[in-house]
Amino acid sequence: MTLEVTVIRDCDADRLPADGDFDRWAAVAADESDAVVAIRLVDEVESRRLNRVYRGKDRPTNVLSFPAELPEAVRAALASPPLGDLALCVPVVTGEAKAQGKPPAHHWAHLVVHGMLHLRGYDHVSEAEARAMESLEVRLLADLGIPDPYTTGN
């Protein structure tokens, strides 16, 4: 499996994770096929705009996932088809980590893993889907040495 991750830094902020961190976090949640994913770091204005346009919610949010929608013939012709894009809102992610008493890197990793699972088709609309997705997140984060994000202060 080869996952190509491109990190686009559209938000000025200090002490953001390195590109290699984003690569590692995305890879742990990727499936076994070759794929390409773009991770865009945005500010609150852009996150709010994207959330309003694509989800109908007029507020910034921590992570948005945009799965690639390609015809199967196009996807099959590509050596490494796009899995999709993630938009992470820097101020929201850093603020949540602080408010939850979590190391920022742990929260960044959690949201990248969460977003990657959405790109792979996982969701949390129903209670059963949420339990399955959260369980997988906890297991994948444990593989990275990160404690359960759904318990306080981790």
C-alpha cells in the first residue's frame, strides 16, 4: 500500500504538526490500496464557509471530509486514485485540544484518523455506526501509542 499525502497549509499558525506526522496518521487509517489524499489546514472563516456550503451548518468545525467521486473507469485507470480531501480547522482543533486537556498531537492524530475513516466510507449517523467507527478509531490510535480520545484528558 502506498498512500500519498499532500499537506496544504492555508492557515498561519505556530507549532503545527509536521507533514510527516500527517502522513503517519493518515496511513494508519488507510486501507490496503494505493491512494492519494490532500489534507488542507484552514482558518475559521474557510472552515465555516466549507461547512455552510457542503453541510448546511453555519459554523467552523474541526474536520471536514470530501471523498473523491470518480467514475469507476477513471478510478481503475489511475495507479493511485484520489481517496479524497480533508479540511482541518487549525483554531478549532487547537482550541478543542486545550479545552479537553489533550496533547495537541493526540487530537490532531484523532481528527486525521476520523477524517480518513469518513473518506473510506465510515460514518456515525446511527448509534451502531458511531460505535463501530469509534471502536476502530480507538484501535488505530492505540497503534500510534495514543490513548482513547473518548475518555477525558487523553
